[in-house]
Amino acid sequence: MDVPRTATPELRKDALMALSVGDTAPDFTLVSDERIEGGFRPYHLAEALQQGPVILHFFPAPFTRTCELQMTGVRDHVEDVYGAQGVKVWGVTGHYPWMIQAWDREHHFGVPVLADYEHEVSEAYVGTYADLLGLRHTTKRGVVGVATDGTVRYVWTTEDPGVAPSDETIQAAIDAARA
């Protein structure tokens, strides 16, 4: 099965510029850690937006304290916060699906965690950290709310990778994406 691995080439037009509120969200297809015949399950933003708004949680690295805090927070509120308000939620990180799969087995996130191992989606949406503990080109932590019309309605990023998004930040992203 031929599955698109990452974002479309148009995403790399200006890798240094993250999205702003009001921008059109670049469409993408990324794979999750879920195995299917012939590879890993693809997730396509445009298809998801046909069913409702999407909240994207970007994070630097599985198996790290703050990323675990961010994504277990998502897991713990999939139904009562995200689902109850009619939004889909996906995690996005710049790692391969096998690493994400091992991390998900440990924490059972219950949401798709997408493998942006070429960092194209991360660069287009929230940017990357130039140097994170000696590691170059690591997905920046962020939350992006995308409305059903494909418009970016909320963007939160941090230059401090040790800071997870607050509950208020997440609710603001949901409220904006639903508006």
C-alpha cells in the first residue's frame, strides 16, 4: 500500500515562519503509530476537518517529562473536554512511528499521535527548536486550533520546551476552533 509519508511539498515554502491566526492551515497527511496492512495508518487533515474542528498538540520528544505531561493530559480529557465539545485531537511529533508506538503502549493515549519525522508539518505549523539540548531541528511545543473551513483560529507555542500548555490554553484553542 502506497501511503503518503509526510506533508505536501508546499509546506516547505518558508520553513522558518510558523502559522498565524487567520492563515489557511496547510493540508497534510501523516502516519500514526497504528499498524495497518502495508504500513501505518495515515491521517489526512482535510478529511478530519469534514467531521469537525481539529486541535493539534505538537511536542518535541516521546519519553520526556513535559511531553508525557502534555499528552497524558490529552488522554485524560479526550471525552470530557475534546469529545464533549465536538473537536478531534491529534498529537504531532518529529519522530518515527515505532518510537511513538512504544511510548503509546506505555501510556495508552487514545488519540492519534502522528509521526512528522521529516519535520515538514512541524516547521509549517509551529516551527522547530534550532538546538534543544544539543539536538537540532526538534519539533517546537505548541497547540494549534483549526476550524472546519481550514482556517487557523488559535496558535500557542513556547520557546521553553519544559512548559506544557495550560488547561486555559487548550480551552482557548477549542473555543477558537469551534467559533
